[in-house]
Amino acid sequence: MASEPLALDIEKEPSGPLFLAIADAITRDIMRGRLKPGARLPGTRALARALGVHRNTVDAAYQELMTQGWLHAEPARGTFVAEDLPESMAEPVSVSVPREPATVRPHLAFSDGAPDPRLVPDKALARAFRRALLSPAFRGGADYGDARGTPVLRHALSSYLASDRGVVADPARLLITRGSQMALFLAARAAVKPGQAIAVEEPGYPLAWEAFRAAGASVRGIPVDAGGLSVAALEAAIESDPRIAAVYVTPHHQYPTTVTMGAARRLKLLDTVERHGITLIEDDYDHEYRFEGRPVLPLAARAPAGLPLIYVGSLSKLLSPGIRLGYAMAPEPLLTRMAAARAAIDRQGDAPLEAALADLIRDGDLGRHARKARRIYRARRDVLASALSAHLGGRIFFDRPAGGLALWLHCENVSADAWAERAGVAGLALLPGTHFALDRAAPQALRLGYAALDEGQIARAVDILARSLPD
């Protein structure tokens, strides 16, 4: 049964991101008893239509509230207010017709490309964290630290980036953040003025779009083809839209299609950015996961001196989504502006965690973990590719990616949305192409993030996928 429309009291000019304003409005309605425990919320599409916002904005609000414990999602049923809220906050739900108990189904999900937290080197990380907590630097620190992050991690990262990625990174030009999402927000705040625009890949990464909008920028989609972002389309967009002040790319494994931008196109992109004087934001979110072929160096390793390039990376993608550590490298004055914006919203980072990660880098534990993870994820990619070919050959097609943690599955004459809905009923969560579309028609495709699934889970997921294929 569909839920009733939901009218929300949202600030007309919220001081922060719009998705947080929506989340706050829902929280207020829960606390004053309007939304009671167990109440079903409208779907993201319906609420986005009612509020006149993008569906990804509502999805981000729901995800934030689920993280905080206000809401919970049930596969194939919807999103509900949590049942275990304190009695003093909201009265228990009272309905005339008892709700049917939720059907117990295996909960499987092809993620957007998250790593497997079961592989985290927990013993080495625990030892390093304990050393950080007991260190004189931590115990003697009576004041807040540098908003750019602890010097020990910035120096360790500088060496790591130089040896692993060919990026010459002066520690003074590095900024440590709570995940790459914060780094993207700060990059936009530093590089773009209110009213200006950032050119983004389409299909692309919706959470980056939200970060850019929260920083006051608008986003303009640039089509992606088999070689990544179309530089010719970018050139045309820049010439027709003077508001474009930056371009955001994921050249190593384009999100979500996984394609790698070739050398010739990379050179054209650098030339275009330099000629037009715009900022280049490179998101190298999964550089460690290259399974075959020679390593592909980041744009930051080849960019001409003086190019306004902000290089963003993530240690969360290497370890676990729950370990929130990202970083950005930028020239002056961009880095100073990013650090000032970071200090305004989060005075400093997690100093013990940063020190612990520095230890993992210096001691070689992070490198050993990366090598082990690559072997495991490569095997999982191969298992997934073989299972898809065996169960769905002829109905779908895909290119086996040379790296990354996801596979881009093209549907043959099949609605990706309908397939995702049928799979959800059967207990498998999928991300169809509509999740990654901005202005253009959504691709009929699915992004299958496989890294967090072991081989048995992959086999079960593909079985559900095959049984759920629309006729």
C-alpha cells in the first residue's frame, strides 16, 4: 500500500546542504509525534516530486536519517520510522489493521563499489591506534591541531603518493579530511564562486553533485563515452556557458561505467583545462585496485606546473567505509581556502586515527593490505564475470574491467529499473542507471559493486539476478 503524501516544513534558504534540511524537517516531525514509530515514508521519487527537488537529494536525506537511526529500510517494502525510538520522544504507532510481519529474506546488495570491511588489517590498525592514544603528542596536546591534518600523516601520504602513484606531493600542499566527500565539498568551496558551475561526468557520481551544490555551485553534465568524459563535449560546454569554472573527473575508473581514460584523451583534457583557465578536480578514489596492465598514473602526475588541479583520494576505499579518511592535494591559494573552509565546519580531524594510519603507511601494513585486497577482489571479479556469462549470456553484456570494485552491466532490451525492482522483491538490492543520471536519459545498465561479497554471496546474488530478469 502506498504511503500518503508528506508535506514538510523546510527552511526556504537553508544554511547547509538541502538534503540535511530535508532530514531535519523529517526529524522534527518524528520528535513532535507527527511521524510515529513504524510509519511508512513516501518513496524517494514521490517525495522528490512533491518537494520539487532531485531524487538523489531525497535519497541522501533518507540515507543520513538511517545512519542516525531515525529510519530503517525494508527490502521491497519501503522506508519506515524506526520502531525503537524512546517512548518520551514519540508514542508507539497505533493502527487498526495489524501490519503483516516482514518476510525474512536473504539481504544481499551489489553496492556502488564499497570495499569489504572484513579484510581490514584490524590487529595492525588496533596496535597503531593504541600507540597513537598513548603517545606523548596526543596526551600532551592541550590545544586543537592544524585544520590541514596531522603533520605525521601528511608526510607519510606524501611519500606514499610519490612511490605508489608518481604524484609529487609536498606535505604542505596536502589536506586530510573526513572522507573524500568532505574533500569534494571543500574543493568546490575553494574553486568555485556562488553562481558558477562545475562540469561533471554523466552518468556520474551523485554524491559529488550534492557536495558541489552544497558548496554553492551548480552542476552541468558532460556525456561519457567508451573513453571516459568527452573532451569535445566539455570544450563546447565551456564555450557556451561562461559559468563553468571547474571540471570534475574520475579518469582512473570512471564512476559508474568503470572505463579508464586513455593517454591521448588525458592530454587533451589537460590542454583544454589549461587553455580555458578552469580548475580540474580529479577524484582518484580507487587507484590501488588495478588488476591487469600497467599502472595508469593520475592526471596530477602529468599536469603542467601551475595548473589549478585539486587531487582527491580516499583511504576509506582502501580500508572500510566506516574509517572516514580522505585527502586532497592542491596548489596555493586553493589549499589555504580549503583549509579555512574545513576549519569553519570541522576544526580539526581525528588526530589519533590519522597518526595510526600514518603508522600503517610507514610500517608497510597498508601496502601489504592493498596487495592482499587486490588478489581477493580480482578473484571476486572473475567469479562474478563467469557467473553472469553462465546465467545471463545473450541477455546482457559487459566489459571485464581491468580494475576497480564494480562492474557496469548493460541490459539488452530490458528496463534496468524494472529489473532492480524485481530483484529487490527477491532480496537483492541493485543500483540501476537512473541512480547516476543528471539531465540526460538514464542508461539501461546496472552498477554491480562486488567487492564486499564473498564468492558464495556472489553466486546467490547472480542467481537472484537471473531469476528476477524481466520477460
